[in-house]
Amino acid sequence: MTVESTAGRKPRRTTAKRAGAKKPPAPAAAAGQPELVQLLTPEGKRVEHPEYSIDLGPEELRGLYRDMVLTRRFDAEATALQRQGELGLWASLLGQEAAQIGSGRALRDDDYVFPTYREHGVAWCRGVDPTNLLGMFRGVNNGGWDPASNNFHLYTIVIGSQALHATGYAMGVAKDGADSAVIAYFGDGASSQGDVAEAFTFSAVYNAPVVFFCQNNQWAISEPTEKQTRVPLYQRAQGYGFPGVRVDGNDVLACLAVTRSALERARRGEGPTLVEAFTYRMGAHTTSDDPTKYRRDEEREAWEAKDPILRLRAYLEAEGIADAAFLAGLDQESEELGRHVREAIRLMPDPDTMAIFENIYADGHALVDEERAQFAAYQASFAEEGN
């Protein structure tokens, strides 16, 4: 069974505007602070931006809300499954739903995505069955989906390498004369990697049609952003010769508008753009992490007040776009998704404990053979003790 979102798959621009007073302008950046593109305030108030705008109909807005709610539910189920021993690890996206859904819905079907290991919301937008993501973290497959079917590459665990992959792919797209674009996702921690710097250099020199989408969730595991850079991350693009923009990563409308603009710029042959989605990882880096060791509860509470889902819900309810029937139906759909995920994990086989030694060297290796034999003996010792 494949579960995917259908509402709002390719948000279209509409000409009809809702009746009422003109939207106020977005608040100006505080003195000395970087500009933050915002179209929806944390209180759910619609504002305008002089360079980025978007006009979506009620169905499209409800589709974005549905995407975020179901993505968060899937993520919560996956976290619970890891705690129950069904997954070896899980990297939660809690708090980053707007950045992923907004940017994911800005993509055309022929665009290509290079994710890290946390882009569950983007995978949802690309039509990847969410249970396929679980197989990789359970250790029963090497990805679980065909990248060519959804133009969504397999997850990348090596930090930052996908930026180079995306750049090379985008250079090929340009040479083929296609008008599609490429997007690479990475975090604030990955922005410090040499691979990312090299990708910036090559993409600028070759005018590659690529968007670098950095989800700055404030923490690279336990390292805060201020320990990695002396300037806002989006300003790094200036040194490479292409534009950078910081967007409110908890504002799904702004993320959609900014990413769409960057992708269109790439398709016009104007080269790369760096988008810094300023957001927050409300959970742990992965399920093996304990964020209470390095950050304060007050910090998380401050960001919870900017929750991307609550923000959009406040706007939808205030505008009469989401009624009780819609919200109740979505709650039921969320429960069905959770049940589907739980049932799917029970049907997955246990990981093959010896598979770790396969596919390392094409012709085998003496050291790997020795390690395999040692591990096999270790595993057999438990069976002997049980007898």
C-alpha cells in the first residue's frame, strides 16, 4: 500500500484574491539583524513581502496543512517504533515540516532532489511511500525506492556529499538543454563541510541550475550555529558569486514562495541560489541523541511558540478555510496513517546480521572475511548459551 499526499501536489498560482483589507507588509528586520522573508507570522497573520508573494486557493492551503500534519504523524510513529526496537535509528524532522513541505511543493515533477537523511516531508511530496523510509533505518534495504521513479535520490548519510552530487547532476541537466532544476538539502552543520564549499564553487563557475536548501535548525548535533560561522549562513553565497536568501523556515507559505522563485531562476539559466530556512529542530538530532545535555528548555519553548503547523492552522481557521469537518477528517486520516505504518513495520523481516559484510569489495577481502568469521562465531555463541 502506498500512502501519499494528493492535495496540493503542484501548487498553482491563482488570480482570485480573498475579499478584505490589504495584507500588511512583513515587519522590517531589526537593526543589525538579517532580513527574514516571512509571509505568515507566528500568530497566523498574513503579511506581504516586496520581493516574494504567493496567492493560493483554499484547496491548496488545506493541502499544505494536510501535508504537514501527516508528515508529523508519520515522524512521530517512526520515533516510537525506534523506541520499541523496530528501527535501529531515526532522524526526526519535528519542527521542520514547513521548510520541507513548502520547498517540496515548489518542485516540478521533472526536477531532481538530493536529500540528506531527514527529508521525510520532501519524500512525502515526491510520492515516496513513507514505509520505504523505515526499511532503510531498520536495515532491511539500502534505500527502498527507485530514485528515477520519483526524481528523489536515496538518503545520504555522509554529511554534505549530496551537495556535490546535486551540482554534478545539475551541470549535466544544463548540458542536456533541459529546463528542469535540481535541489540539494543539507543542514547548518553540513554547511561547514568542504564538499559543500566545493559544490558552491563548481555550481557558480558552471552556472548550474541548482538550489542549495539549507535547513538551519540551529544545532549541528550539539554544536550551535554561532560556533560554525561568523556571518548568517545565507550570506556565504556572496563569496561564491550567487545570491542567498534567508526565509522563515517555520512559514510554509514563505518557504514555498522563496523556493519556487529560486527554482525558476535556475530554470532561466541564471545559476544557483542558496536558501537558508531559519527553523528549529524541536526533537533530538537522532534517537541516539539527548538534547537536554546541550540546550535549555526555554529555547525549545520559545520555538514551540513558532510551530509551523499551529501557525498555518490559525490562519486557516481565521479565514474560514478549515472547518471542523476538515480537521476531524484529517485527524482520522492521521490515525489511519499511523496504523498503516505500524502494520507495515511488522511485515518487514528482521535485518540480516551478516549483510554488513557484503557489498564492500567486489572481489572480497581477507580482512573482511576474517571479521565476518569472528562475528559469525560471536553470534553462534549466544545460541550455544541458550542450549
